[in-house]
Amino acid sequence: MNRFSYARPGSVADAVREVGSSPAAKVLAGGTNLVDLMKYNVERPAHLVDVTRLPGLKEIEETGEGGLRIGALVSNSDVAYDPRVQERYPLLSSAILAGATAQLRNAATTGGNLLQRTRCYYFYDAATPCNKRAPGTGCPAKTGVNRIHAILGTSEHCIATHPSDMAVAMAALEAVIHASGPNGEREIPIAEFHRLPGDTPERDTNLGADEVVTAVTLPTPRFATNYTYLKLRDRLSYAFALVSVAAAFDMEGGTVREARIALGGVAHKPWRVPEAEAMLKGVVPERGAFAMVAERILQGAQGYGGNSFKIELARLAIIRALSQAAAGTPQSQTDKRIQ
Amino acid sequence: MHETHFGSPRNRVDGRLKVTGAAPYAGEFTAPDLAHGYVVSGAIAKGRIKSIDTKAALAVPGVVQVFTHENRPRTAFRSNAYQDEVAPPGKPFRALYDERIVYSGQPVALVVAEDFEIARYAASLVQVTYEAEPHETDLEKVRGKAYVPPVKRQGISPPPKPRGDSEAAFGNSPVKMEAGYRIAIEHHNPMEPHATTVVWEGDERITVHDKIQGAQNSQSYITSVFGLPNSDVRVISPFVGGAFGSGLRPQYQLFLAVMAALELKRSVRVVLTRDQMFTMGYRPDGLQEVALGANQDASLQSIRHDLIANTSTFEDYQEATVNWSAMLYHCDNVTTTHKLATTDLYTPADMRAPGAPTGLFAMESAMDELAYKLGVDPVALRLRNYADIDESTNKYHTSKELRAAYQLGAERFGWSKRNPKPRSMKEGRELIGWGMATGAWEAQMAQTSARATLTADGRLEVATASADIGTGTYTILTQIAADALGLPMERVTTKLGDSSLPKSPVEGGSWTAASAGSAVELACHKVWETLFKYARGMDGSPLANADIDRVTFHDERIALVSDPSRYVTLNDALKAGGVEKIEAEETAAPSKLTQMRYNSFTHSAIFAEVRVDEELGQVRVTRIVDAVAAGRIINPKTARSQIIGGVVFGIGMAMHEESMADHNLGRFMNHNLAEYHVPANADIHGIEVIFVEEHDTLTSPLGVKGLGEIGIVGTAAAIANAVFHATGKRIRELPITIDKVIGTPEAV
Amino acid sequence: MADLDLPARQGFTPDAPSAALPGEIPLTLTINGERRELHVRPWTTLLDLLREDLHLYGTKKGCDHGQCGACTVLVDGQRINSCLALAVSKDGCEVTTVEGLAAPDGALHPMQEAFIEHDAFQCGYCTPGQICSAVGLVQEGHARTPDEIREQMSGNICRCGAYTNIVDAIEDVLAKETAK
């Protein structure tokens, strides 16, 4: 771990000032990803801004439209087990509980989870080239060990994935991220929060370097009955997704009023294809339609050898997740039988 | 003496220390002058260090020294001085020896600082420039250059000589089965990273706390490499946080810590990072071909099993892999071969049952495939070809209750309810598969010495230099000693893991219970004889005419069994002998005569149930029954845990574990526990262990065969066979990950 | 391979000496019931503070990256990986380690007793983390069935493979808690 200075601001405004004080400043919240990366010399901040004591960011509050505002410092456990979240956004609760471990969920925060970085082996190993960690050095993953890498939205510079489960559910729920910066507050729809690698893979999100995430709001709940979070991985717990699917329907009688489908483990951001979701509008949910939706979502998917299986796995997972959501039988995160 | 503890379930005697966090491991010993070493690992697979710049690191306040090949203190010149007790033939790797890079992750510098964090930070500032040379880490690419190792590894049997004519018999067999199999490279990954704390005692004397499965192996390595007398080096490692073979050979952190301590004349600790746990030995990659020929009556006519395994460029690592195929079944025509091919990786290392789970994954998968070709039940096929003697060496078994293991295991599992047809058993969306396999491991005994000391307070101490790496050695030796003198276990203390204790080989190969156990029993018996002699010889002894078989030791009295009122107190007996304590050291060794005529193995029949999501290919291992024939069981509680642990290791091998190398970079890439998956709690369900009754008077004086390895052997094959039964898909390459399940077509 | 800058060079440039770089920062922690006034550098993790500064070696370092759970301790009653927590950020917190579970008279915590009785460990290195995690699990109250225990204990890797015995031990303690 490199040497750094440390500040523990007492207000969001002070935190923003501290973060803006140095281009190499970093925000420390739960630490579950940042401290990890600092020990690997992947992150080497000059200044650490400990936001854990900021007031007002640890609450889950009503928005007034039936939605919830989750403070950036609310732990993943506290979100997942909050009765209001469980009742209104069980998809989010389920996705969080599909990720990491009890210990990590107790420490990790909502803001930190959104900002966690890729698990790409090369990104993590400072002895190897990586365009995300060291721009311009190359991407050995494309021709190397890429079992866990992206099949959608990749670029010649980077094929990393975003590892969060929580963010996948939030993408399906169209959460809005609130950030505070030198010019005040702004709202960023989650679809615009994470980026594709393009030719700047070093940038994971559109959050400004001088901005601090303060909250996530969830819109009026509509997906509490027909939903699922289905995660496939290399062991039955404590592993990142090879492919995950958050699926939810807003049903009207027997037909779909609106469908939401987001994929994890396949791209540099939670992957949504609104055109594919629209294909289900007004239809009676059934397998044939799900298969066409899966094809549409995976249009243009590209494998790199070790991860090529993900295209077929994602297709099967989408169909199954949509079936679970339609049947109102969400995937249990403790009984590992797939529903 | 009356046995009350042997054979009874007992809690671990070191349990309290372990559940309170009071048991000290190698990296937890400390000293007032302790400095911390942090290893800098190399980035390329092959080539040389062009330059190494340590200025920035040395400039960090608190850094004591940075050691590289350029300033390494003098150590032994000849490479064979670095050969430890279990080294394979070749030239052992020597850390910081010169500028050559022979594998990726090789240690290239050691930063020593006043505290751990300074050392870690300064290590990141060491600037290394390399000149890379072409490397090869892919076994597939070098299989054409495979060779039979010219020098046999000590203690490892090479494949037996061929018998009969397997090629002709295969050609003539009406039913043939031929396929290739492969396992993944696995790293041991004990929970405790490798660590060494060297305490500088002054005057060139050091006490070393090393993560090692044999304190004396580290001691002799240190004395040989650094030219120190035995008397100046004491190795004390009372607790080892798992090893599974990674602690058999001294690892490079031992060398680095001792080197730094001797040079700096102060105490030094070096703890490896989890990533660095992937820069040492591993279970080797192996390309295997098995060909089986049988008659329609299911009798095996021909067995051929060929292996090409990888090794390093500097040592010829060998393990018994194909030998099992030559001994397990009755067959007149058998050929087994074992070749090596060099890769620019570190030397492989013994890992839990080295060779056996690799070879038997192939052989026992092939047997399952043959059973389907023949249309016979997999258990019936094995019984049909049951071998009563070891035909590979033409020796008898000291005991072999494998037949009973098949039977008891099958009964407990409910095997008779199995519909043999693949994809025939289903519940909901899950296909259910039942598979089985045979396991075998050598029951070995190795010459071991132990000391027993009875003191006037009625306490007994037994001691040997061996180790308890979680196996339960402390507990079973305490049981044996307590029984030998008729003491409650609370009055017995067992000491292990200290090079100054009576001589013992490394703790491994499943030989410790039989070997250390026999030595302890001998030493205790000697103490008992001496005590009785003193008691009987006492002036006016009430036991003057007693026979040693007619007395007991109880409440510090040596008393007649028939009349406990006639006794001599311990104190009086010691006085009569003119001593304050009775001490005896004895050595137990295997019988050469027995070894000439017999082979001794543990056997198992392992049954597995998997549930596979029909569509998505997710496999869950939901039930295992392992019936084990391993002679007498000293402690059914810890013994069961040993088998369960082995089975979990086998589930990891079957389902999860794979060290993935980037062959372009020549480097393992998933070098951490987030991406190298060992089973988590959620992956493990019911594991039932059956100990089959097996009487063996030949394998060891205690009738004990050892349990550390047998649990893993066959497990992966049983699971792969169950996956086939569930899905109709034959997966011949481990681990059985979801991509292989969805990507493998159903066999016709 | 063409676009790869093979790692001919390894190492980082040192951080510029800065007046802003901190000395030791004061920190108050209550560890196993004892209030401690400490001074730490900001890069010291809670785990390293416990082990290296306070010599509370019961909390184990298995991976130092939140991948194994051996370092699990309870902070304000919640189980966390102490390897990923910077000590400074826990100022004012209550920390319970494995050394703090037994009663002052030495009587073991019921979870420690159950681990011994069910032989829920072998080498013992993951054990303090398993036990702290299990104590946290009972307090959280989200696990009752074996499936739930398995999932909720999956953050603690046991390479010796004592999982089934660990689940038995925890079920035992949960049953006794419920019976109370």
C-alpha cells in the first residue's frame, strides 16, 4: 500500500472539497474494494477521504412517490434486509444477497458497490499489462485467460466486466444516482452512470473525479411480484457472476405492461436492451417470446475463447429468468436449486 | 494395558487452543528485535534480470535492507546442498541465487523493514528490468518432447513393468473403451499462508518457526544451505495452518528469512501473500490416455494407462499416478507409462494423495464408461474384476476389505434403487445422477522415534518431531499414550513440531498415525515396564511376585488387578528406582520381512449424487457416501473429519479448482482465493463416512493404516460418473464447470 | 501479442514526500471490552493493528483481501473482514475478536464449545474467523435452516473441509438459543 494523506470530513461539502483537492484523491467508504486494490498496488491514491462519518447518508427514506432514497453509506446488508426494500424492491434485495458474503455485505456501502472495479485478472495483477490500470499498455485478456470477461460492448482496448450484482438490479429498476460536486447536486440515471470501455477503459463511470455519490433513489415500485435475480457462477456462493439476469415484469391481467431485463457479468456495465424489453410489451409471457428476446439482447455478442460459452449461457439464463419472473417464482439465494 | 481411548471418539486435545485463537502459527511468533520481510515477485516466466534498482526502496524510512541476487550473502555453492528430505531429482530452486528467471512469480528481492507496512510499501518501489526469453508453459505444446525421467524419485514407485501383452489383448477384446482425460493444475492453498519467523538468539544461534510438515526437514535444510551446526538451529512449529503437501518441502520464505536474520543478526519474519502461494508447488497437469479391453462377460482383458505430466525445467517431479491402474483389478495384460515434459513453471509438489486422484480420475472414469459399454452395473464390473493380490508386484495385501466397502457403501447409498439409464432420474428441473468409484492409497509406515516421560506428579509427556497439520496427531498420540499407561487423557501431554524432539520424517503420506503412533506406544510401554520393575523391586513390595500383565496403573498407584488394595505408589516406585522420572525413547520401524511379501493399501468405495439443472448445467453435489477400509480407527471423530476433509478436497478437484495460466505471459492469472475457487460452505452437503471393519496385523504394530489422503482419491471420478448418469454427458476434463456441462454433447 | 507491452519493467515511482503525509493518527477502540487509546498510520488495517501492534494473533490473515474470511471480527456487533477495514475508519467502534468470546473466568462461548464438540475444525487457522462469523450469524437472525446457514457461512473458507461439522455446530447453538 502506498503512502497517502487522510481526511475525515464532517459534511458532504467538506468531502467534495477534499476530493477536489487532489487529482489522486479517493473516497473511502466500506473499503471492501478500495483497500483490496490498494494492497495490490492497483489503486495508489495520494489522499484518502474517509466519508464514513458523513451525516445523513446512512438512512433509507421515503421519496413521497412510494419510492425510496437509499443513502450512499447504507450497507448492502441494511438495504437487503430493510423491510421496505424487501416488500417494494425484492429484486434488489435478492440481487444484493446473491453477491459477496455476509461479512462483505455488512461493510460494503451502496455508493461503493456502484463504484467497485472490475475483477479482470490482469487489472488486478500489477505485473501484467492492462489498459484500464495502466492506459496504453495493452489488453492481454483478449488472447489470454478470459473466462470471466465481457461478451457485449467490449472494445479493442478492454473486455472487462462490471462485477456488481446490486447494480444489475438497480439498472432493471431504473434507479437514479445522486451525486454532489463543486457545482452542487446532480442526478444520473443508472443507465448513464457506468460506461463502456471504448478507448478510455480507465474510466468506469461518468461520475466526475470531484464528485461524491450521496444517494440512490428508486422510483415508484412496480416490480414486486414478477421478478427474479438469477446468478450463475463457478461455485454456489462467494463467487462473481459468469452471467446474471435481473428480470421483472409489470403485469396487467395476463399480459406484460412493461418488462425489464438487465444482465450482469457480460459487459462493462449492467447490460440492458430497451428494444428487447419492448418486444414483450402487451404479450402473454411464454418461452417462445423469451427466446426471441434473448436473441435480441445478445445480438452482436462476441466471445474471446475462454468466455465464448457465456453467449449460450446468457441465452439460457435469460429464458429461465424470464420464466421465473413470469411465474412469480423468484430464484432463492439460499436454496441453490434453480427454480 | 486396557484400551479405553483407542477406538473411541474423543474431542481434540488442542481444541481449546484453536477455538480461543491461542494456538500460535509460524507467522505469529515474535521477538523484541523483529524485522519484517516482504517478497518482491518476478513478472516474467523466463529470462534474466537486466537490472534491479533498490534505491527508492532503501530510501524509505524504516527499511533495513533490500536483498537481491546482487547482494545476497554467501550460501552453499552446490545445488545439492539445497535438496531437502522429499526433493525430487534435479537442482532445487535457489531464491536470489543469480539473475536467471525460471518461472513467473519467482522471488527477485526481499525487502526487510521495521514493520510490515513499510516493507510492503518499499517492496512496491523496487524497480526490476527484465530481458525476456521465449517460454513455454502449455503442456500440450511440449507433449512431443516427453521423456521417461532418468532418475527415479526416492520413495516413489515408477510404473510397474508391463505384464502380458496389453496391445494384443486390447485388439482381441470384443468390448473396447479408449479415451483421454485431463485434470487442472491445482494449488494447495492452505488457509495459513507460508510463513517463517526466525528468532535471533545471538551468537549465530537461531530459533525458527516455519510452516512445515516436518521441523527436522527445515532444520537440515537450513544447516545444509547456510553451513550451520545442528546445535545452532532449532525449528519449532507446534501448529500448522493446513498444508496438504505444500509444507513438505521448505519453501522459499524459509530461505529468505534465515538468510536475512543471519546477515542482519536480528529476528526476521517473512510471510507470503496469498498471491505468492501460487508461486510454489502445485498438483501437476497431466495428459492421460486409458484403454480398456473386456470380454462380454465383463472380465478385463487389457489395461493401458499412459500419462504425460508437466514438471519444471530444473527438477523431475514424480508421483505414483498410473500405478493404481495396474494394481486395482485382476487383469493379465497391463501396461502403464509415466512420462514428463518440462514447462517454464515451478516444480510441481505433492498435494493430498499425490498422483492417486489424478490417475484414478482417469481409470475410474474409464471403468464407468466400460460398464456402460458392457451394460453392467459399475459396482458389479469392479467386483467381477476384483484383485485378491496386488498383481502389479505379485504381493499379497496385508488386508483388503474393499469388497465389504463396495457392499456397505452401496447399501448405505441406496445404490440398488439406481436406474442405470442416463437421464432417467429426475426431480423437478433437476436431473439426478448417481456415480461411484474406487479409491486406494498406500498404507505406509516410516521409521519414527518417540520419547515418553513419566514424572512424579503422575503426568506423562510423549514427544516426537512430527507435526499436526490439522490431522489430529496431538489427539491420537495422547489417546495411545493414555491407554498405554492407563491414564486419563488430561494427564498426558503430547509435544510435536520441534526439531529437538526424537527423529521423525515429515508428516505426510498418511503414515503419521501408524508410525508416530507405534513409536509412542513403544516408548510408553518401555516406561510402563520400567515403572513396574521399580515397583516390584521395592523393598517389601506387595507386587514382588506379580506379573506385568496382572497390574494396572491408576490414581498414581501400581496395583494388582485382582486385589487393588495391594499397590505401590508412583512416588515409592520412583524412589525405589532412585529416579525423579522415567523416560524412554523408542523407535518404530516397518517390518522389512512384511514389506518383502506384502503390500498395504487403504481402499474406499465412494458414491456420489449430483443434481444438474437440465437446461443451465449447474451441478450440485448433494450427497456423498464414502466407505473406507483403513485398518483400525484410533479416533472415529477425528477420523471421520479427515475423510470428510478429503472428500471436500475431491469435490473441489471435481467441480472448482483450476489454476489458469496465461501461456502468452507464462503466468497463473487467477492467483487469489476470489478467482481460484475452493469449495465454499454452500457447495458442501451431506457427506457420510463408513469405516469398514478391517483387521490388519501386518501393516503397522497398531493395525492402523492412515486416513489423510484416502478421502480425496476417487471422489472426482465418482462425481464425474454421477454427472454422466444425470446428463448423458461424459466430461473427461476437470473441473466440471458449467461451460463444460452445457458445451459437452450427450454421448450416444 | 502485438499490442502487449510485455512487463519488461516492474515497480512504482515513490510517492512524493509531502508535508500533508500524516504521522500517527489518534484512535479510540474498545477491544474485547477494553477501551484503548491508540495511534496508527492511516494505512494500517484493523487486522494488522490487532495482530502486529496489539499481538492479538487470534484473528488470522488468510488472504488479506476479503477472499477467505479468516480475519472475521465483530465491529459494533457486526461481522466484517478486518483485513479490508482501515483501522482509522473504525474510530470509536467496539471490536470483538476470538480472544474476547470466552467469559473472563475462561468458560468458553457456546459457539466455541459447539465447535469442539462437533469437531468443526482441523488445522484451526480459519477457526477464529468461522466462530466470530457464526456468532455474527446468530445475532443477525437471518439463518435458521441448514441451507441458510451454509449460505450465510460461505464467507468463511475452510480448506480442511470441516463445513458439514461447522453447520452442525451452528445448528446446535441455534437450537439451544431457540429453546431458551
